[in-house]
Amino acid sequence: MRLFEGTEFFQPQHCERCGDLEDDCQCPPLPEPKVLVDPEKQTARVAIEKRKKGKVVTVVRGLAEKDNDLSHLLTRLKNHCGAGGAVKEDTIEIQGKHLDRVEAFLKQCGYRTRT
């Protein structure tokens, strides 16, 4: 149940692409972003680094920015780990100590990993 459902303030959700109600929307699902190079041919280096004030960050390096959709991979990693993160140049950073989770997720996606 939504927050205002059943009240005068309730506004049904609309599709962002066509503007129709979500129930009436006929838009096809968005395609998965294409990886330009197969994950099996890439090696991701996963490490844990310590930052200012004792903050711990899990870092993924070795994936070329031009060969991958790093922002999409970051979103999937953040959802998998339940943490925040960012893409800086061709480095993915996940907040916290998630070495095992990130490595397992990347292997599941088909990437070779190295710690």
C-alpha cells in the first residue's frame, strides 16, 4: 500500500517514457546496457583500501571505462552489497568492507577476479 493510497492526495504512478499510468503502459522493458568486451576476457582487481578518518572502501580496478558500462555495474554492486559507492575514472568504489561479496558477484557476472 502506498503512502497516500485511498486519500485525496493519492496520485497514481505514471510511466516515465510514455506518460501513461503504470497499469496501462505498453512500453517494452529497457534493454540491458551492452558490454563492449566480454566479461570472461577481463580481469577485475578487487582490494580494500583505508581512507581518511579510518573509512574502509572496497575498490574494483582493471575494467576499462570505454569497454564497460561502469555506472550500471556500480548500481548492481551497490544493490548487491547494500552500500553506497562511486565511479572515479575507471575505478569502482563501494563503501565498506565487501571484498567477498564483490568478488563473488563479479564471478557470477562472468568476470575473472584477482585480489
